[in-house]
Amino acid sequence: MPEDPIRRIHELLTGFDTALLITQTPNRLARARPMAIARVENDCSVWFFTGRDSAKVHEIQDNQQVLIACQDERSQYVSVSGKAELVSDASKARDLWKESYKTWFPKGVQDPNLLLIFVRPEEAEFWDNRGLNGARYAFEAARAYFSGTTPRIHEGEQHGKAVLK
């Protein structure tokens, strides 16, 4: 029986240290940048640290709709669409803090430039070709190649979608 897609998306998201956070510029072009993932909540909400003076803050102020994209080398992919919220909360920053963030925020959680981004997911999609799913995909790809058809993807196991709002 296929696994619950929300649980699978959460499992995959928590396996990533970084993600591409994609916003829209004022002229509606997409802009992506790698971001360290501070935490993934049980509902697949994601926390990031950022600087108050960054372009992404201004872009989120203009348009809260964002996309988070994660990919490993070849077998796992997650895409999360949602609304971003800018959060100034020293207590939450302390809760999420990792010493590696001091590179960007030398004064730690008291850094006046520190701001949190909280992304509340609306929809998500995953592709998971680890283990048996990878073997299944390789077989389906070979079968498709030699038969002139397209591969059959096993929904719920290799690929799935979820509405999260």
C-alpha cells in the first residue's frame, strides 16, 4: 500500500540540509538561491535564517508565494509551494540556531540583521528513486527505451503529490 504522501514528503525534506528558495523579483522573474534549512516541522513547514537587508526579504514583502526545491545527486527530489512569512522572534531564532549560522550572523541570535523566513506549505510533490524504487525506475526506463514508450512511474511510491493547506 502506498505511503501517506505528506509523511513521505516530510521524510524526504528532513533529509536535506539545503534547499533552493525561489521568489519572484518585482518584474516577476523567478530568483533562486541556496539556503540552509533550519528546521522542517511535522506539517512540512520550513524555517530559514536570512538577513533583513537581503533581496529575498524585499521580494517576499512584495509576493509571499515561494517555491522550495530540494534535490540530491540523482534519486530524491522535493518541491514545496507555499506562502513565506518574515518572522522577527529572538526566542524562535535561539530555538533554531546552529553554530554554523555565525558565519552570516556574527552577533548570533542578537544580530540586528537576523530575520527568519517561515514557509507554510500549500502543495508539495516528491520523486523518490532510492532503493527498490531506483531499481524499478531503471527497469521501466530500459523497457521504455527499447519499446519506444515512456516509463511507468508508480504513483505513491516513486512519485506523489499532496495538498498541505
